[in-house]
Amino acid sequence: MSIHFLREIENLKKKILAVSSVVEESIARSIAAVIKHDATLARQVAEGDDEINEMEVDVEEECLKILALYQPVAVDLRFVVAVLKINNDLERMGDHAVNIADRAAYLATFPKLDVPPELDEMARRTQTMVKHSLDALVESDTELARQVCAADQEIDQYNRKMHVLIQDQMRSNPDDIDRLLHLLSVSRQLERIADLATNVAEDVIYTVEGTIVRHRVAALDN
Amino acid sequence: MSIHFLREIENLKKKILAVSSVVEESIARSIAAVIKHDATLARQVAEGDDEINEMEVDVEEECLKILALYQPVAVDLRFVVAVLKINNDLERMGDHAVNIADRAAYLATFPKLDVPPELDEMARRTQTMVKHSLDALVESDTELARQVCAADQEIDQYNRKMHVLIQDQMRSNPDDIDRLLHLLSVSRQLERIADLATNVAEDVIYTVEGTIVRHRVAALDN
């Protein structure tokens, strides 16, 4: 492949990393909005989603341009197709961050709920998964990608724990059920983000090794 | 483009329609399993997921083959890339059907819950959206695709209604909270399937018209 093609690929890597870093920031803020009971922060996440959407469209156009101009084959073709799919996954993670922020905005209109401290740690680990899945892509690092896949099980465990804790709160305070359902949704959205990061990592492994690790049994995301 | 290319595209259309019809069947069965309290039916859905996964891998390989062999550009390139993305969306719908079936299997181990009759209608409309979004793809029918996008709002309304109904049940029967959360999850999974069908329809509009209708404001999926 030509030097022009390689330059385009480097440029594409930079662009997809930039999308990822905005998405990570968006996840971090949305969770901070829940924990700090902060409606202003929640609004910022919703407003920032336009930027993610524009970046997604830009990356997709870039991929189509590369396919049309350079007509890559074999591993190069797989890489561009992987970026197309991963780009889509990142945009969906951004949507989940907006969903979390919507919950935060709603919860902020009521007195503060007791948020289980596990939520913060769960969010931090989810963000790390997102970051590592993209690092794995740009470095073709299948070892790191496999760590992301393994970390998904921890997030599933956090989600199950949150379910148990929040269900207990529901039974003791039936009047809080509505708000507690919103809090439960936050945990579930994080679990979905972790699933999407795992999809990314699986696509990285496939692109590099040609091994399909998709289609593991999905955990119950209540 | 050559006659070979056109034949490959026709073949690809047949394959993606076949994936869709298996996914639709899987959704129908998973909901029947919930409504009829039928663990056997639920198991069949989980077992059928392997077939969907294999079909997805096959369609993706087919797309990569077409890109590498025929190096399509412009609208042909967009079509193949759209199929790649839609294929991914269909596989995710299949995962949601498995999630619904998992709920059905769990619920079947307890006495039968009162399932709001709206759930059946919601499921039927969601299946129609899936079918229409794929028909829109193979017929390049943007009018039908727009109907799918519009129908998504009805499904969001059904989901909100289910939330209200099930929250009421939770407050009156706190002992049923655990099972009712599973039932609520069924409604939410349907809402996610409808979202994915809407993604498909939006990709169809983009492929045919070059108009981006993605990134509408997502409804709260509790």
C-alpha cells in the first residue's frame, strides 16, 4: 500500500481516538452528574452529544473515502471495516452517556438518593475498558483487547450487585421506586457501555488475528 | 458495474433478508414464551441464537469479499457498507430476543404474573418495524423507511405505558418487585429492538438519498 494510504490510516486512527476521548469524557461527566446530584453537569453531557454525532459522521465519511480511493484488501480492508463498526459502537456509548445524564437530571429534581458507592468504581472501570479497547485498536494489541473482554465480567458482577442493593431499597421504600428505577437504569447503561467496549475489543482481535471471539453468551442485563 | 457484481448484490440481499426473518421469528417466540409462561419455547430461542450468529459472520464475510473483489464506489459502496452495519444491528436484535427469552425462562419458574395485554401488541409492532426496515433496504424504499422511523415513537409510548403499569404493580405488591423488574426488562428490550430497526431505516435513507437522519433525540429507555 502507498505512503498516501498509510498516512490516511494514521489520520483515521487519530480521528477515532479523538471520538473515543470525547465519549470517555461524556461517560465520566454523566456519572459525576448522578453522584453529585448536578443537573448542570447533566445538561453539558446532552449538549456535548452533537459533537460526538458530528465526529461519527466524519469518521464514517473518511472510511468510505479510503475504501473508494485506495480499495484496500486483506488486513487493510479489515481494519477500515473494523473502524466503521467501532465508530458506530462509540456513538452508541455516547447515547448511553446521554441516557445516564437524563437520569441524573431527573434525579436532581428530588432530594438526594443514597447512591451505592460501587457505582463510582463501576463507572471508572467501564471508562478504562473503553480507553483500552481503542488503545488495542490503534496498537493492534490483542493482549490488551483480551483484558477488555475479561473485564466485562467484572462489570456484569457490579451490575448484578447494584440490582440486589437497589431492589432492597425498593422493598424498604416503595415510595422511592420511581427514582430507584432511574438509578438502576444508570447501572444498566454502564453495563451496556462495557458490552460495547467488549464488542470493540472483539473486533480488534478479529482484525489482527482473524479469530472470531464474538458471540460469547451475553450476560443478563436486567 | 458488472453482471457478476449485480448478481453478488442480489445474493447479499437474499442473505440479509434471511437473517432478518430468523431474527423476527426469534423475537416472536421470545415474547410468546413470556406471555404463555413457556420455558421450552424460551430455550428454543436461546438455542436458535447460534444460527443467527453464524449467519451474521457469513454476511460480513460476503460483504468483505464483495469490497475486495469488485471495489465498488459511490452508491454501490454505500450499499455494501450499509449492509455491514445493518447485519450488526440484526445480530444485536437477536441478542435482545435471547435476553427476553432468558426473562421468560426465569419468570416461568414462578407462578404466572399478570402480563399487561399491551405487551403483545408492542411486540407485534416491533416485529413489523424490523420486517419493514429490511424491506425498505432491499427495495430502496425510503417512504417505508420513514414509516419505520415514525413507528419508533409509538413503541416508546408503549414502553412508557408499560413502565407506569408495572411500577403500579410494584408499589401494590413489593414482594413481586424482583419478577416485575424482569417483566419491565422485556418491554425495554423490545424498545431497544425498535431503536435498532430505526437505525436500519435511517441507514437505508442515507444510502438511497445521502441524507443523514441519524442522531434524532433518543427517547429515555428507562
